Amino acid sequence: MGLFLQLLTRGIITGSLYALLGVSWGIIYNTTRTFHFAHGFIYTFASYSILVFTWMSVPLIPSLLLGLFTATLAGCAVEYFAYLPMRKKSASQLSIFLTAMGIMIAGQSLIHLVFGPDSRPLEGFPEHVISLGTVTFTTVDLFTVLLCWIVIVCLFAFLGHTKAGMMIRAVSSNPEKATFIGIDSRRIFVLVFGIGSLLVGIAAFLSTIDKPATPNIGLGALLISFITVFLGGVGRLGGAVLGGIILGIAESLVIMVLPTEYKMMVIFLILFLVVLIKPEGLLGKKIA
Amino acid sequence: MEYLAHTLNLAFIFVILTVSLNLILGYGGMASMAHAAFFCIGGYISAIVTMNLGCNFLIGVLTAIIATAAVGGALSAPFIKVQEEYLILFTIAFQMVVYHLMLSLYNITGGDSGIFGVPAASLFGYTADTPARFLPFMAAFLFIVYYVAFKITKSPFGRVLKGIREDEKAVSSLGKNVIKFKVIIFMVGTGIAAGAGGVFAHYTRFISPTIGSLDQSILIIAMVVLGGTANLGGSALGAFLLIIIPEVLNFLPGASDLIVPLRGFIYGALLIFFMRFRPEGLIPEYFHLRSRKRTLPGARTGKQPADDCLHFSMTSEEKMFNRTGPILEVKNLSKSFGGLRAVDNFFMSLDKGKITALVGPNGCGKTTAFNLVTGFLKPDKGQIHFAGKEITNLPAYKMPHIGIARSWQDIRIFQGMTVMDNLLLARQSQAGESVIRLFIMPWRVRREEEENIKKAFFYLSSMGLAEKGSEIARNLSYAEQKLLAIARLLATEAEILLLDEPSSGVDPNWVKQFMQIIRGLAASGKTICIVEHNLDLVRGVSDTVYFMAEGQKIAQGTAEQLMADPKLGEIYFGV
């Protein structure tokens, strides 16, 4: 029982981070239908920009804000300079995906070239162990869970109650009709890429205070982001949250019965079964 | 010498991998991110089979090909079915899982140290124990792969793939199961990759997970994109160029630590550059040139004046239906989208050899009714019977085969294909559309193809397009494209033809010509149903008119009867 509770706690911590990763990719995919493979690069980029600012002896919080700002800009730039010109040429989904993959690989390699392959820790965040009965976790974990949920709640409030949020939802449900009522979908796309990149930057920050950054951290995060979205349901951001929590908890609890190497396989198995039984995802709308 | 032979062997392996991925990515239009994983799996299978059974390496390689293709097909099919992004999702996840498993299943794969002592390839007492001695095997394998890929892509099967890349819906409206074609080309590609893995394991006598990483998969994708998608020669070029890059980088002083990221950066930058500025790759797809040569002989022999062909002869299939009265009956048909009842309790029956028109104001459910009858939408309620048999839930791709074919309001001809290929794609049950029959009965495929070219030419001439057979469809005028769409519809030889707004966007002269064509078709025994806004056309051709409003049939009769009714006029024009 003690082990179960401990693993469940760990699952909730991981799941919260996965949920944040899920919405960060999901808001982009749901709105623009771009298989944004370069999201993994933005993740790594955010991590390293925060690091670079701390190396320039900027305190942690301003470094975080500056890092998030540059990551947001980078996300917008990818949309504006790479995807948008291809959309204008009405390039296929496949070619935009291949471009995204190119950005991911080139960007990740560039970070490797500039900063080397070593792991880079982000220091300065107070870490203490907290024990509640048999369950232990750290202040970093607590902070992660809190921040993830605050950000997710803010995002949903933004989408539901602001004009910009409603415009985003209009474009994601029907881009063509959104244009008829005077919404410039190109600007909404850039905005959405900015928001998604800001969110993934926060996720990158949270994992870098926990584990040091390396040039290839982005791939794992990317993988989780889109598996979460497809698992939870395309077109429904709530689905990504649900998918994230399920993955986090499943991946943590599976340790009770299987060695850790099978973690990835369990995630894949869940995904496979969901696609087989309910291709539109757990909360998704039926695909015509 | 051995170094050169080794580099050549390595380059050949990558050419094989690139060609096989090009089948999936270039010809199938699907991104597989797991090509290296399949390659590695093939290596392990062949290594384990030959080491445990002590059999010849060929048996190991064959087992690898068959097992991997079967597993790859079974796992990918549910994902391919949903949407194109889902295959990306599946293959990345699969790639990661396989890589992790190969590292962690020590008992089977030997973990990260891999399996040593894989038996060398030998055949008839010739043992390939050095790179130079292996070269003949590698060259033979490359030749076989090229032959298979060439044969598949230039066959009727390849033609369907090309159609799928242009317009999936149009392909299924011509009676092809799009998912089946995609899964099969995926299986062929992964099977070849696995075979390459097997050959590679017997060549290096060693197999480990390092060659099966995501980076390798991405490298192969970069090779395909660089060389040119849907072009086999380009794949060889792409593979050779990208093999050379790291060799050249080796000569850079002090760059040894940086080779991996530098290579990654170059591949990534090449991908971005090519997708943006030269998406067709170094060597673009020369599809048109080849098909032009192929169709010319048929065009010369079968030349006939256009007017004779308006009288269509009864084919053997049609004789099955030489009955009169209703041939297609629709009862109680209903379909809702959310809260909107698009089609509500709709009844219709089409009489053999008659022309029926569906008219009504915009948004009255005509097109939805059409999509329900042709299987593109599933009804919530109701039945459809065709020649006495229930066909209510039959998928769209089965419709032309049983004798129901449709055209599209927005034409949906294959713009990038020749006029002749547009028609050939519409022919039903072609042996050449099966990869297996392509290889075991090539003579039958060839004979059928000649037959189909003749038939296609007949339908082309009936629309006055005989001279245009080798033209690329997008170069035709709009009116000609509309005629081509009809010729393509006829080439399915379906009994019932459903035409969606055939006269939209063309001038009155065309409409006159079209009315003549459609009357000729009905006289030859075809059953026709049109959705149409042009009331002159409706009056000119239809035997029966159904008037629809808000999803329901509200009147039925001859065109004159309905047009005399002032109430219908009000609904129609909204006054």
C-alpha cells in the first residue's frame, strides 16, 4: 500500500507535467492541424535560454521570464518563417511535417554544437524533502504540480472568457468560417504558436530544475506531448489534460509489475488500444 | 580495396533502405518514422533464425521479410485507417518502443552489445566472408529490390497509389479500397527494410540496436527527400550523397567530437531547404514522360470518330440487369449532423434506363442524399436496395464494383495524371492492382492492361477526347475536364450513374452536348440520377424529378408537372 501511494503520488506529479506538455502541443495542433515536430526543439531552446540567462548572472526568476519570452518568440518565428510560407504555397501536411522535422533535428544539433553534449543543471531553486506519512516528495515536485495546474486553469480561462481565446476556438472549430466573420486566421496561428511555446517553455523550466538539460531532452518531451493529445482526443483540449494524467499515472504504477525499461512500451500499448477501440481519442469528437 | 568494397556495400544497403522508404513516403504519401527500427528488427530476426536453426542465410532473410511485413501491416493498419497524422504517431512511438526493447531484452537481443557471430552468407559453397566477396550478394539484392520497386510503381497498383496521393476520395469513388493500398505499400516497404537488415546482419556478422535508432530513420527520410520523392533513381542519388557527407566530415581537422551534431544539422537544414525550395528533390518524378510513351500505341490503333460512340453497347455485366422497373430503391433514409436533420425520411426509386433528377433549394439535402446512396456517408436510419439486394452499409469503394458510380461537383479528376491514366484508374477488378498477382501472373496483368487501354480509349473517344489521351489532365480546358470526368465515370462500367451538378460552371453549348450524351447513355440502358440546379437541363433530360426541401421529398413527377406548381417555385427561389 505504501509503495502504491508513493507511486501514485509520483504518477500525479509526472502526469501534471505531461498534461501541461499535452495542452502546449494540443492548442497548436487543434487550431492549426500542424504536426509541430519542432515543438521538441522549442522545449530544448527554452531550457537552454533560461540557463544562458542564469549564466550571465541574472537571478532565477528574471532568467525564467526572459527565457520564456525568447521561447515564445522562437515559436512564433517557426510559424511565421517556416510554416506560413509553406501554407501559402498550399504545401501538403506531409511536407510541413518534414520541414518541422528538419527544424527539430537542425535546431537540436545546433544546441549540441554550441553548448556541447554535457548535462547542464539549473541551480538556485530550493529543494527540500517533504514527508506525508509513507509518501515523500520534494518542494520541486510540489511546485511543479501547483504551477502546472495554475497554468492549465489560466489557459482554459483565457480560451473561454477572452476575446482572443474565443477567436482561437473559432479558428480551431472551423478555420474557413472564422475567416468569414473577420478573423485573420494567420494572426491567430502565430498567436497560438506563441501560447503553445510559452507553455512548453514552462514545462521545460519545471523539468530542468528537476533534471539537468542535455541537447536531446526535447525528443522525449515532444513524444509525450503528442501522444497525450491523440490519446485524449484531437479537437478537445481537455482530452490532452486527461491523456497526460493517465500516461503519468500508468507509467508510474507499471513499475509495480514490470521493470522500468517497459515504461515506453506501456505508453505505446495504451495508445494502440485507444486507437484501435476509439480512434478519435478518449474525449475526442468522432472523425468523419 | 576492402575499404572501397565495404563503403560500396554500405552505400548499397542505404540505397535499398531509401528505395524502400520511398515506396512508403514518396509513392504511398505516408511518413514512416520507424524505417530503421524495421531494418534492425529484420537483422535480429534473420540472425536469431539462422543461429538457432542453423539454416542458410536466405531462409533467415526471407523469414525477416515476411514476419516484419506481417507485423508492420497488422500494427499500422488501425492507425492508417484514421488519418495521415496517425501513421506518424504510430511509427514514432513504435520506433522508440522497439529501440528500448532491443536495448533491454538482453536474453534475446544481447542488449546494447548486440549479437555476435551471425553466420556469414553462403550459397552453393561460395562463402562471403570479406566485404569484396559479399559484393555480389549485395548487388544481387539491390537489383531484386530495384526490380520489385520498379515493377510495383509502374503497374496499375502504382497508378492507384498516385491517384491516392492526389485525391483519396476520388480514388474510393472509383472502387478502390484506399486503406488497403496504403497498408500494402507500407508492408512492402517495411518488408524490404527488414530484408536489408537481414542481409546487413549476415554481412557484418553482427547486429546491435545502434543501427535502429530514430536518428537513422530520420537520415533515411532525408535521403528520400534529397533524392526526390516518388523517384527511384533519385533515391540512389540521395543515399550516395548523404553517405559521402560524414566521410568528408571525417577529414575535417578536430571535428571528430562534432561529427554527430554537425551531421544532424546538415540533414535538418537539407530537409528544411528542400521542402521549402525544391520539394520534388534533386530528381523530380518523371511520371508523365513514361506514361505518355505507354499510351501512344493504343491511341493510334483504336481511333474512331466521336459521334459513333454515343450509342453504347450492352456489356456482359449489364445483361445481368436487363430488367425493367426500379433498380435502386431508397427507403426511410435519414441522416443528421448534430441537431440538423440533413436528410429526413427520404424515399427514392430509380428506374432502369431512366433519368431521374433531384432538385431543390440550396441546403435541402440533395448532396447528402447522394453521399448516403454512394456510401460516402452512413445513414442513421433507412435502407438502400440495389437490384433486390440490400447495400445500405456498403463502403463507398465497393459501390462501383457492384454497379453504382458517382461523379463529383468539383470534378475531382486526377490533375497530375494523363487523361488515359485517369480512365485506366476507373477500371474495376484489375489483376495488376494486386502486388502478388503482379509478380505471379505478369502475362495476365499485361493482357488486361491492353484490354483496359482499348476500353478507356473507347470511352475517351465517345467524349471526343480521343486525341487527348496522353495529355496531362490539368492542361485540359474546364469543359474538357468535365467531359473527362464523365468518361472516367463511364469507364467504371457501372450500371447506375449518379452525377453531382454536372452543368455547374460551363456554358450553354456544353450543356446541350451534355444533354445529348446523357440521353444516349439512358437509351443504352444506363440508369441515371442527377443533382442539378440548371432547370433547362432538368427539363431537357429527366423522366422523373424529385423535389426536395429540408431533407424531405415534397413532390415527385415529370419536370413539367413540378414546374407548373407555383408553390414549389416559391420554395425553390425563396420568394
